[in-house]
Amino acid sequence: MAGLVNNLLILILVLQNICLGFRSPLSVFKRYKDATRSLSSECFGSTRPVVSFGLSDFTLDIRMPGVTPKQSDTYLCMSVRLPVDDEAYVVDFKPHGSMDTVHHMLLFGCNEPSSNENYWDCDEGICKDKSNILYAWARNAPPTRLPKGVGFRVGGETGSKFFVLQVHYGDISAFRDKHKDCSGVTLHLTHQKQPLIAGMYLMMSVNTVIPPGEKVVDADIACHYKRFPMHLFAYRVHTHRLGKVVSGYRVRNGQWTLIGRQSPQVPQAFYPVEHPVDVSYDDILAARCVFSGEGRTTETHIGGTANDEMCNFYIMYYMEAKHAVSYTTCTQNANPEMFRNIPQEANIPIPVKPDMLKMAHGHHEETKDTDKSSLQLSKGEEEEILDQNFHIEEAMEWPGLDLKLGQVSGLALDPENNLVIFHRGDHVWDENSFDSKFVYQQRGLGPIEQNTILVLNPSNAKLLRSTGRNLFYLPHGLSIDKDGNYWVTDVALHQVFKLGVDAKEPLLILGVALQPGSDSSHFCQPTDVAVDPVTGSIYVSDGYCNSRIIQFSPNGLYIMQWGEETSSGKAGPGQFRIPHSLALIPELSQLCVADRENGRIQCFKLETGEFVREIKHKSFGRELFAVSYSPGGLLFAVNGMPYPGESEPVQGFVMNFSTGEIIDSFIPLRKSFEMPHDIVASEDKTVFVGDVHARTVWKFASTEKMEHRSVKKAGIEVQEVKASETVIEARLKNNPESTDPLKKQEKQHLVRQASTGVSFVLITTLVIIPIVVLLAILLFIRWRKTAVYGADGEHKLDSNSGRILGRLRGKGGGGLNLGNFFASHKGYSRKGFDRLSTEGSDQEKDEDDGTDSEEEYSAPAPPQALSSS
């Protein structure tokens, strides 16, 4: 009997082997083999980019294809496609490089590299879509290992399909012999599902200046953590020559807990966190870099060359798979005062032995110091590092949906971050509102008797104050200046107003009441207004029957205008069909315009009105109603309803301002967008959308923390924009696991899993069949035993079969559930993470992401007609 059972077990294992062959790397590498790039004959290492071992594991060799950089501080990129379609996990990295030739290497994950060439200049970009850092190496750092059960998720429906290797060649004197370089990294991947997903949290300073000769200069970074718990298991520090010590901490209730502290002048490896550290919602992550400007004759700025500096503190962490976020960055100092209490150890340089310095720096001397008076980057010097898990969705507990409002035309946030709504009370804009010459036809109704400006608490929608009674006929645009003054437009009055918070009379009026026009003192249905916080200049988008942007002085004197009506054919730069909404980008001195009926965003220089760029996507459809900018480099926008026969849905968009790419799109869960008319985003990426037809305001918040950084090469913010860590909406509270949206996401994930195709069904069938056969045989044997031996035989059989089935289910007495083992923080062990040797290795790791003006008229417009709003 025992022999029969053993034979059956062997049969099951054989059949499972056959099943695994359907997804084994060997079955998919054939197609990959023909597409791989050949390495130069001068390169050492494996000539097989993909090597399979075991049933589910394989290695992927990612190497520069034999390159010779022509000048110092060259950044070269190359890409390798993940050779499997289904989900895999990176569980180990093995770098190949030497500081003699390579300053640093970065490995990115994305879905579309910037080029299909064997390699390219990284100034052309890293990825066309969002990307995230998976790995970093510099200064002859040794390799690392991840804890067992932890991996970086790639492939499948949500993971990266491509790896992009970026290599920074700092000093090219090593290439005088014209040899070819094949530096890179070998990845160990597995198909075995990992219970814990690894991620990287990058803290970096972007605006530190080190004066020449200054003995001690501190660069401090701090961000509030607003997501699900993460467990830290490794850290890495990075500066250039002036860095003395870098320290990272978790701050909870005023208590500082050390994550890691190291000299950046030793090999820059990922070192294990000595004592397990977990980070929970509302903790603070803080880091300090200590520099010395001694020996320098000019200021040293943050930058990407050997003469610049960097202040980076990397943290490797793991999270439960269902909440995992692969990459996050922090570049702000949320609370400078707290650093008065930083432990004294953070200010004490770590002595470094001379042999360690030589190992870390290689054999090349520091290049001649040059003057870096500003962080001004040239064209093509930026790359985008984005957290690919950023997502925004409706804040379900927001009670503002129940407010009794008129047509909501404008939204803004005041200096206290309160939400301000501009609505039309009992007035509506319909087909009877204007004649053919844009003269308002319903003056007999008088001005709106209700307060048209409402100030709400952004968390609970409680009304704080209101104003604007008996002033307006058809409100439209709203913005708020740095002093808290309200700037509004009225399309019926053809005017722009400046109102104080409590003023009952306007402080400034532009335009002539009820008189449309196109000269310097008249408007024709002006749509929006923006005020430069630096100069106080006023910018008005004018409007439904004019196609221009007008600039006024802070006192309301006409300065200039630009723009013209769109001619037939494709709309050119500076041409408008209803410039409908304005967004100021003060850091870049740019003004972006939602060019509504051209379905695009146009951006211009504030000082001159010179066209800078266009952002246009097919998913915008024909109309783009509103645009808003959030400090940190994000644009938010909403489009209009599709025309008959068109498929683009009405929705909101989140865009990377630097590249214009769409990072995310969103729609409400309660009610539906009908005509979303305005959008405003706060610095913590909370978003409000007002709808003129639905007469409501939605609140949206990021479910995953997003850090957008425009950086030069490997860590410098392109536009010197202070970015902030996105704050997850307060609905997470103290028990984020209980949120309905997350449950919804899990349900959607299950739905996606149900459609994985014929191969999954085939594999499942082949696995189930032998188990069913085994169960049938066991039942037959049990029946026979019962008949022959009686109850005692049945008892014996139960005992044996129970042990067998227990093993098949992974429930043997000696089994270990890695998911439960690692998920329990108190039981966490770092035995799977080997301390990295700094005694020398050639395998290393480091770093350095014809219009009618019936805007709200509800009758569907024909394809050629323009809706109004």
C-alpha cells in the first residue's frame, strides 16, 4: 500500500513538472534569445543574457554592450526586456563594475524605454512612461542579498516590462586606451510568489549650497509618512567628496530611532538595519548629511557632476503584497525645528581608514574645482523618477457632495488650505442667457441674491464663511492670491473683480459692466484670472468670444496681451478656442492655459507670453476644461463629455509637468461627472473637482504616495521645485486596512486574475486532475480497508492519508509559513540579509525618479458646435 501511495506522489510531481513547463523560463527564452544584443568581444562575463536554473528561477544579465564614452560625466543608457510575460520577482542583484571607469549605475523599471537602440545618451530620457529605481551602485560597493520571502515585483499586469540601465562615466581618463566597457548588473529572478514586496524610499536634498571654506554644513530632509506600514531592512548613503557622515532616523512621538549611519566615503553598499525598524502612518522619516566646504574656492551645489554634491539616504523596505508601493521619494524638510533634537551622533564624522578611501574612490584624483553659481540645467539633462503606484480616487467620506449649490463654476484653495467655491446660486447659463453679440439678456433677474463665494473646511465640508451676495450675474473663474484676496470673473458682466476676504465691495474691477469688447479696457466673457505671487501681475483669460491672454499690472493697468483665434486646420502655438482655465507655475515663471475646444494645454513664459510647450493626449478628447498645478511638479486636469460617436470618457487626469505624460486618471464613485468645470489641487495632492451640471464638488485623494521628481541624471531636481511627500487622505486614520476603496481594488485584482487566459486554465486542470485521481484512489482504498479490516483499519488509513495530504497542502509539522513569519514584526529575522563585506569585491551596488456661449446648456451639442460653461 505504501508503495502505491509513493508512486502516486511521484506521478503528481511529474505532472506538476509538466505544468510548470508551460511557464518555465526555458519555454519563453527561445523567443528572447534571438532578440538579445551581442556583447563586444572585449567584454568579459556570460555570453548568455538569460540563464535558467530550477523550475522557476533564472538570471538576467544586463550589461552595457561594449561602449567607449567620449567625454567625462557622460550618461549612457541601455534597455533589456523582461524575458517573461507573467509576474516575476527580483530577489538578488550582482553588480559588475569598477570605480576606475564607472562613477555610478542605476537600474530602472518601466514599460517603454526612451529608445530602442543598443544604447543611447541618457539626455534623451530614461523611459517614455513612468519609471522607478530598482537598484543603485557606486564606489566599488559589494553586492547585497534580500531577505528570504522578499522581492521586487516585475512583469505581469502591473509590473515593469523593461529594465533600463543607466551608467554614469565620471572621469574618462581610464578610456585613453579606447577599450570598451560592459559594466552592468545580473539579476536573480523567480516566478515563486513572494509574500513580501520590496521597495525603495529615497530621501535627498535638492537645494543645499556649501559655501567655500565652511567647516560644517548640514543638509536636512524630513517627510511625514502617510501610508501602510513598512519594515526597513537595509540602508545606503551617498554623497560626493565633501560628505562626512549621513544618518537616517524614524521619528515617532518625538523619539528618534536610528535607521542607519555611515560615512559616504566608504564603499556605498546597502547595509543591513542593525535593529528592525518599522514605519507606520504619521511617523516622520528624517535624514541629515554633514558636509565640509574646506578646500573649495567656490560654492558647491547639488548636481550630477563630480564637482557637484549630493545628499541621498536610501532605504530598502518590504510591505505586505496587497499594500506594496515600489518607490517613494522625499526631498523636503517638513519640520526644520525638529532637527534641534537630532541625536548628536548625526553630527560626528565617521573616521575612514586610508585603504577604505582608496577602495571607495578608485585611483583617479578629484577633477579641478569649478564655479557652480547656480543649478541651471541645460536641455535634455533631466530624467523622470516616478512612483508607478500613484493612484488617486474619491474620498468616500467627504460630505461636500451633499451641499446645496448652484452651478459650480470655480474652485480655489486659500492660504489656510480651505476650499473656496464660486457658484451661481439660482442663476443658470442656458441658451437664453446671451444674444448673438454676447450681450447678457437676463439683467431683469438682478444679481444673485445668495452668497456666491463659500469657504469650506477641506476635511469635513463645514461652512466657515461666505460672501459675494448681490454682486454677480454669472460667476465663472476663481483664484486666490498669496494675501488671500479673491479674484473672480463674471461672464455676464464681462468683468474681473478683486475682493477682500470680508469686503462687501470689490477692491478692484477690470472691464466695463455688461459691455463685451476686445480692446484693452473690455473683455468678452472672461473665463479665469491668475495672479503672480512674485510680481503681483494679473493674467486674465479672455475668453468665450475673444482668444487671448491679457496681462495687467498689480494696480490693473494694461501691459500686454497674446493669443489669437484658431485658424482652420490644426491649432498652432498661441492659438485658442476658448482659453478656459489658467494655472500658474511660479517656480518656472510659466502660465499654462486649458485651451478648451482645442483639447490641449498650452504653456507660456510669464514675462513675454512666449510659447513654451503643448500638452495634448488622445484621452483628453475634444475638450479640456480646466487645469491646476501642484507644487512638486504635477498637473491636474479635467476634460469634457465626448461628442456623439467618440469614446474618450469624461475624467480627471494627473500629469507629470516636466514630461507631460499622464500618470493617472480618475472618476468619482458617487454620482458621475457631467460637466466637470474646474479643478484645484493642494500641495499634498488632495484634489477637488467642481461640476456645473451636477452642481457638486468631489474630493479626491492619493491612495498611494506619489513623489514626482524632475532630476538631472541621478537625483537633482530639474526646476528646483520643492517637492513634498503626498499625504494620503485622512480616511486612512488609524486602521488603513479597513478602507472600502482598498477592498474595491482587491476585488478588481481578483477580476483581473480571473481573465489570465487559456494557459492558466490548462495548468490548473493538469494540476487538479492528478489530485482528483489520487483522492479517488484513496477513497477506494479506504472503502476496501473498511470492508477487509474494519474500523481499526480505517483509523490507520486516516492517519496516513492525513499526513500525506497535510504535506501536499504545506501543513507538515516542520513547515514554515514565510508570509506569517515576516508579516509579524516581532518575529522578524534578518538572517536572510547578509551583512555586506567592505573588504573588497568586484561586485557592487549604489545610486547617484462657431462658438455658442451656452456653457451649461444641457442639450447635447452637434460635433461642430461648442458647448459653453
